Amino acid sequence: MPKLLCSMPNFDTVTHYLHEWSKKIVEDAKMRGFDVYPLDGPNATKQNFESRLNKNNPKFVFLNGHGDPNMVCGHKGSDGTPQPILINNVNDGLMKNRIVYARACKSLETLGRNCVEKGATAYIGYAERFMVLFDPVRYSRPLGDKIAESFMEISNIIPSVLVKGGTVKEAVERSFQQFLKNVEYQEAHYTSETPLILSCLIHDMAALGAIGNPDAKVT
């Protein structure tokens, strides 16, 4: 039975949106027969992350949170700052034989590359910032935020394709295809916000990439 480990911190606007959109992937994976191990909210800690990896050995690791070239973070610590759960040259070797998708800023080129060099099957992520625009009126209901949907829909396609049995290459390509559709939609429904939305969408797709085996599958 395939296994998915999903980190779902939830303590600020960005992580709240990632958290709510990740629920769709968790539920879809369960319906498709996956054993799913969500690290929800305060449970998204380095200790719990490493424990689940060692105990349950999931092949697919889906990370959500803040990031930089050397880490992807989980929930906030007692000081209110995001706490790292996957760290370059600390526990990146735990990604061996796994497919990783990190929906976080800037982790692809350094952390992602090192994960693959240490045996990860593939690492999908972003070389630059992962940008999402929000409708401030919809902060309390992320799934009803049509501005954010343009960004979250594109990024959700990647884990969705993987849990359906697609390859790493197919997941990235499908995400890009949805990006083109969203660009067409924005251009056809032009508002004063359209230029900024398009600029950020283009930024995200330019930053998206994958390292490792493009033909790898989770199932």
C-alpha cells in the first residue's frame, strides 16, 4: 500500500492557505488507498517528521511551509518563528528512496539537489520564492479565495498527479498546462489586479523544477 507523509503547519496566512489546500490531497490520497500520515498544525515538528519517516517509511513526502535554500520549515516554535523540519546536511539523507514535493520557497537548488545526491528518488520544488496572492476579504475561507485559487490550483496539481500514479515529469508538465489555462483566464477576465497576478504566476512557474528521476512514480 502506498504511503504519503504530508506536513501541514498552520500559524499564519501563508501556511493557513497551504494547510487548507493540502487537505484536498490528503483526502484524495486516502480515497485512492494510501496510508496517509499528516503532520497537522503544531504536530509539524522535526521530531515528528523524522519519527514518521523512520517508522512508516512513506515513499511520497509532501512538504508545506516556509523555506529557504537550506531548509523547509514546519510549524512555529515557542518564539513564533517557523521551525525547520528538513535541513540541508542535517537530515536530508532521510529522503533516500523517496519522492519529495516541497511547496516552499527556494529549497530546490541546494536542499533539493543534496537530497537527490544522497539518494532521494526525485525532488520537486521551487528555486526562488513560491508566491501566492490573497484576497484579504477571504483570509478566513482560503478555498473561497479566487485570487489565491489561481496559484494554489497549479501547485496542487503536482501531488494530485503523483497520488493518481503519474510520473514526476507528468506532474510538473500538468502543472505548467494549468498555468497556461490560468493565464488565459486572467487575460480574458482583465481587472486592475491582473498584471500583478500574471507577474506572480509567471514567477512561480519559472521557479518550479524537479531534480532526480523524471520517470519516478509514487505507486
